Amino acid sequence: MISTTDPESMTAEERRREVAAILANGLLRRLRAAESAACTPAKEVSERPGNRLELPAETPLSVAPRPAG
């Protein structure tokens, strides 16, 4: 648990412990997210043409003029 103590009134050891706790919590969150992503089955891609994004063969490029100044 992260303290709400003013860092100015904390000893160096208390600050080190708090920083270590913050880093440990971040690492645990990252590991849990990676574990959760590994357990989630991948979605299958549909072969039906109705589910595809249609793009023109050539996409026109338009650039707005730069403002003067």
C-alpha cells in the first residue's frame, strides 16, 4: 500500500520502500496483463467478403496550404 505521508517528512529508507512498492505493483500489473493476454484465445478471421474493408486502388492525397506567418 502506498502511504500518504509527505515525502519531505519521510526518511530515506521509507522513501526507498515506497518507491520499491510502486515498482513492484507496476511489475505485477504488467505480468498479470501479459498472462491474461496469453490466455485469451485469438479471434478467427472471417473469410466472408462482407467483413472486409474496401479501399480504392489509389487514395488521393490532399494537403492544406500552410498559413502565412
